[in-house]
Amino acid sequence: MNIGEIARRANVSRSTVSYALSGKRPVSEATRRKIQQVVDELGYQPNASARALANGRTGTLGLVFPPAVGHHYTAMQLDFMGSLADAAAAHEHDVLLSTAGLDSVTSLRRLLAERRVDGVILMEVRLADERIEYLLEADFPFVTIGRTDAADRTSWVAVDHRALVTACVDHLADLGHRRIALVNRPERLLRVGYESAQRGLDGFRRAMAARGLTGRHYPCDDDAASGHACVERILADDPATTALVTLNEAALGGLYRGLAGAGRTVPRDFSVAGVALPHWAQMVTPQLTAADVPAAELGRLAVDLLVARLADPAGPSGHHLLTPPVSLRGSTGPAPLPLSS
């Protein structure tokens, strides 16, 4: 069914139907009601291209996300994608997923040139991210998940990885642990300034120094085998290590298996804490003591901020920094007593 058929049945011109549907020009209330009645009877839905031509909007938000670092996306990444799609649907928007490297603006140029989306949400941001500068210069609406160095000029939502890792270190220190390792995201992400990995590392170093503790930092690929190998390195480098904090939930199962293989029982001999989605923290045994990342809330807040930017492009930037508490579960306990000589 098309506009011509609606115009014929409502006994008005095609242009009148177009104006009534788009709101581009005023139409009398009586005519609008008559057209709406025909539209309802026919179940007509204007396509996205027609809407874009009529009001300059596509009804679509772009989610710009780099390709998976390994062979798959992590559970946290997939949960973010799902939460964003659900939040966009609540605003009657679709989501277009576009993948691009962390240091690439190619995908953004294409999206903007083809007017395929009304605004974009950037995930997996770097501290210094050239995509941010490109979007600011293009004056195109966007929101980031994560804080970049341009946080004062942009709209963003983020969890405070520095504070969350600090809270994990403090919890372990209060339990008597003195030698703690940090299991981070892959080395290649750290090299390009990946925001959560860098802020988490900064929080670890500051917290360890403040508590006078000894610790080592271990980048780790996003899979269980790498987690297992990482534990082997930790114990080989410093057998007296009694706890770790992890930012890498994809490696979590391997971390547990590595500890079991080394004869370390969690939490009797070794404690594990970290930053993770709650349902993943609860899938391991014992359940992970963790700062639970609220993926659904972050997705909703990001979409809300972007929709607000679309409604009022000149409005102030919006910021949401979330610091969820550490949920105490079964993976942490008092530091084991040192073996007597």
C-alpha cells in the first residue's frame, strides 16, 4: 500500500497525505483525522527512506563497534549490544551495527555521507580517540560508552574502572592479602589506549601503592586458554601471590582452571575478585566477588542521552559515571597463612 492509495481513499491529494504523515506542513485537524483513519484501516507504515526524505530522520541509531579482538565478542560486549537495541526500541528507533577498528574513522565517514543513521553510539573507546574529534568537527550527534580525554566536550556513560579496581584491591587488602596480580585485557588494546583497561591499570597501581602492597600486571587475551596460561605466569613470577583482580571476564574460566591445576583452592588458598557482568560472575564456582557492570542501565542511559541530543542539538552534554559496589560472593577470603619453614 502506498501514499497514492491513501490519497484516493481519503479523497485528498498525495501531497496532503505526505504533509499529514510527516508534519512538514500544517494540515487541518479534520483532514488529518480522515487520513489517519485510512492509514489505520490499511495498516500503512512509511518506509525508512520515505521518513528520511520527509523529516530528515532515519529513525535509526548507529552502534559503532570494532571487530572482535579474538575470534568472538565477549559476553560483556554482547550484553551491551543487546541492551542498546532494547533501549532504542523503547524510543521507536532501530540500531545499525557498524564495525570499524579502534583507530579508524572510515565507517563513520560512510555512515555520515550516506545519512544512514541520525546519531551514533561509540563503544570500546580509546583515551585519545580520533573518531571523537572527527564527530565533533562534523557536528554529528554521538554518545560514547566510556570516557575519553575529551570527556568535558562530549556526552558519555561509563563505569569508573579506576574506582572499581581500587575497591577490589582494598577488599583483598582488608582480608590480609599482600601480593596481588591484575589480569587485564589484551596487550594490543593497552597499546592503543583502550579506556577501561588503562583506567583499570591506573586504579590498580594507585591502590597498591596506597596500601603498600606488592603486585604485578598481566595483559591477557580474551579466552579461557589465555586465562589458564596467565595464572601459570603469575605463580611462576611470584609463587607468594595469594590473590588477583581481573578485568577480563572472558578469561575467567581459564583463571579458575589454572588455579585448580596449580593446587590452589579458591578462596582457601587464593582469592579472585574483578569487574564483570553479574550473571557471568555467578556462573563460576565459587561465584566471583565482583563490581557488577550494569550493562542494561548503561545501554539505556546511552540511548537516552543520544535521543536527547537529537531532540536538542544545542543542549548541554550529558554524563553518567557509575560506580557499582563490589558484590561479595564466594571467591574471596582471608589471606592464607604463610608456610612455616
